[in-house]
Amino acid sequence: MNSKQPIEICLTPDENYMQHAGVLIASILKNADKGEKINFYIFDDDSILSATKEKMKFAEELARQRDIQINLTYLPINVGSLFNGVPLAGHLSVATCYRLLAAQLLPHLSRVLYLDSDMLVLSSLRPLWEMDLEGNLVAMVADSNYLALNQKYGFKEGEFYCNDGMLLFDLTLFRKGDYLNKVIQAIQIYQDQITLGLQDVNNLVFRGSIKYLDYDWNLQETSKTFKKLKWNQKLLDACHRQPHIIHYITAEKPWNPRARRFSKTHYYFDYLKLTPWKNYVWTYWFKRIVFYYFLDNILEIHQDNSLFYIKIFKIRVFKKIKQIK
């Protein structure tokens, strides 16, 4: 592949995730090669505010500083009832389904890189972009908990249930194989088995045409990684390195003041400082101190027969507060 071809990236944040998409873009630009060309496509479900789009123009200035050529394009979408039937429990939203519209919305492209907006990029994406898919539809990374998910869906040895936060798509194959309709059909077939939204369906439909990549290209980490996934040595080894892409999975996001902090939380705030949302850090720490250190730890509120009893005094909390001064 010609190295002068731009890297084509699609994102699917709604208005609630635009701050985090901005941080992701800042991390991409900060670590891109000088002279790089990158086209960003944001699939807009009409939730993104005009004021937010104005804020996103920061990317143009950051790109100029880094001698990078970029285009940021908003593509309007109207999915209607297309993804009805996909269970979206917990922190998942319908915006997680929009990635499958890439082949339709980007008819001029033969491949595209999709990234979840709760990711950060810590190195150049050029090696990933130029990767040979070896005839496969998509490149993905095994899910951090693939062992249990392999068993759930009956995957064979050598197959891996994958996390779909990073997808390098061959759009030509996607169109030829009519994969969008295959996914829509599979939603109805497997509706009762789905627990992780469209990711479950994608794994079943893409099965047999996936190129597996190292965890460095989609390092899925939370504060519980080391405690719960001791069996996954490849993932744990990647946690000790600086990966190419960090993925903050589950509802335990670094910007959530009540989430536990872990070894790679700080990267989010490093790149947040490059965006118009940089002052969020003060809101974050205020909420964290008030709700986590004070309310959650000093005041234990118990409800019994509609009466609230407040237990005040926990020495361990005062130690925590002293540590952050």
C-alpha cells in the first residue's frame, strides 16, 4: 500500500461522547508521524451540537503544529429501526452500532479504521493502517475475557472471541459479502443470547474472516484487569508495556469521578489538556473528592424503615485525603 495514502478513520460518538472523541483525536495527532495525512469521519446521528463541532476545530490547529494534514467530516445518518433488537445494557448506546454503516457511508473507500471513542492512541497508526489483512474481512484483537466468551459461543481452538472497539475493515469485502444484512439477520436470530450488544453479533458474523492482532492494538484495561484476568498472560504482559492503543472498557471510564483509578488512567488527562475540554479536570477532581473520598467513605448511609442513620468516622478516608493534598 502506498504510504502516501491518508489514514481513513471513522468514529461514532453521540453528543455525550464528543469530549472523549476529541481526546482520542488529540492522542492520534500527538503521536502521528510528521507529514502524516489523516481523514476523520464522524457519523452524526443529529445529536452533536453546533457548539461542539466548533470546539472540534481545535484539531486543525493541533494538526498544523504537528505538520499533519487532516480533514474532519461529519456524515449525517438516520438508522431508524435498523438496529432494533440489539440489547444495549449498561453503558452501551445505539451509537455503538453505527460502525457497520461505514461501507455504505464511505463508498469511495476500500478500507477504514474504526475506533471506539473511549480509546487513546499512543503511537503512529501507520503500521496498523498498512497491515495486510491476508484476505480477511477485518482485523481485530481478542477480548480480554475471550476464554469464557469462546465457551459461550462454541468457538474452536485457535479461534478467539474479539473486542470490536478497534476494527480495520476491508470495505470491498464487506460490500461484496453483504455483511450489513447478515448482521441485521443475526440480531434477530441470536437476540436472546446477546449480552454485549452488537459485539456478540459481529463475532458470530465475522467468524472465519478475522485477522487476530496483538493486545498492543487494543489493550482493554480496567482497575480489575490484574485481579480477574490472571490467566490471560498475553494481556497482562501488554499491560506492562506502553501499548499502541488503550481501550477503557466497561463503565469504569477514567473521566468517571467514582471509578477506581488504575495504571493507565492518567493518559486520558494528558491528552485532555490538548482539547477545549481541558478545564474538565477541575470538575473531575471536585466531584471525585466530594463523592468518592467524602460521601462514599466518610458517610455510610443506611436505610432502615425509611429512616437514615449516618455513621461518621472512617480513619482510612482521612489518610486518602492526606495523600492527594
